[in-house]
Amino acid sequence: MQLLKPENKKNNPLPLLAVGTFGLNVFTLLLLIFHGSMLQQLGRQLTPQSLVQLVDGRVITVDPQQNLERQPETIRRFVGESMSLMLTWSPQQPPTTVWEISSQLVAEDFQPKLKSQLINLNPDSQFENVNRGTENVLVIQKVSQPTKVGDGKWKVEMLANQLVFSGYDKLGKSISFNKQILVRTIDEPATSLPNAALPSHFAAYRLGEARLEIYNVCEIQDKNCSGNPNQGLP
């Protein structure tokens, strides 16, 4: 009987079964890890993330957003700061220089019409030639939430006043500037920085990073304000 016991132990299949089961589990685990890595790589290919470097030097990854989408606050800030840049000038930075810089934020086919209207709004401001110390400041009271008017297009209402000061009129005068402003997305920013950049160049460049442009401006009471540049300011 004692001689048979070692033989029984040698023929016991349980250890072999345990080893086989453990090996199968390890293979299954490796297979799941492999499939998981493949799915993760596929997910990155389908929804690539963008690397963003923050001001403080930190680097983060962000999920992509469709090119035609913009946050409401981004649109409001673009409109308010673009119009402020466009309608604020002085003898040190004359309106012709300001227009040359800020017009990059305006659709090319709308630039001549908008420039003409800015001149006609206040002939006394000497848009083309500031010889008498004329200064112009745009004071914004309100910029509405954007209303979507199409894919990648929005309309914003702005309530503001132009304050015009001259060498003989230190008190200045106020001109109402209540408008509907239409903006749309663009593929690439139109702004650039020259070698001898002015502060206005940097301001326009920063605004251009939003990849938006102004493509029409209408009176606030205009009920038919559209994307047609021939329709807008009178």
C-alpha cells in the first residue's frame, strides 16, 4: 500500500490543471491589455487631442472642438475688443494707422464699406488726418449674448458711444454707436506681427487667434440685418 501512494501522487491531474488554468488566465489578461491598447490608439486617431502650453509653463492636452464652434464669451470679447481697437485713436496713433492694423479683423470684401462708414459717422474726427489733436474713444455699455445665424456665424448687439475730444473741445462730445455686428469663423487667423510691432499689432494679433472676423455691421433697429455686406450701415 505504501508503494502505491507515490504512484497515485504522480498521476494526480489537479496540479497540471491548475497550471494550465493559470497560464490561460495570464494569456487572456495579456490579450485584453493588447486589445485595450489598440482601442486606445484608435481612439486617439479618431479624436486627436491638442497640446496646449499655458502661460505659467504647464502643458496640458485638450479635446478637439469643431472649427465652426466658439464659446459665447469668446465671441463677445472678440466683438467688444475689436471695435474698441478700431474706434480708439489719437495723434500719437492716428486712425489711419489704427485702421491698417485693426482691419485685419474685418472680412476683406467688407473693409471698404466699413471704413467709409466710420469716416462718415463723424467727419469732425478727422479720420484721414488728425492735425488738431483729435482723440476718439469707444465706450462700450453692453455686448449682448451672440445669436447664431448660421454654421459658424453669429450676430451680436453692441450698445456704445464714441467720445470725441479735440484741441478746442476738452469736454468732448458723445456720438451713439449702437450696432448689430455679424461675425463668422475663419480657417486661419488673418493677423500677423511686423518686425517693428506696435501695441495695437499685438492686440490685433491676440484677437485674431480666435479665428473670427467681422463681416457686416448694421444699425441696431435694422430688422433685416444679414450677411450681405451691401446691407448694413446706411
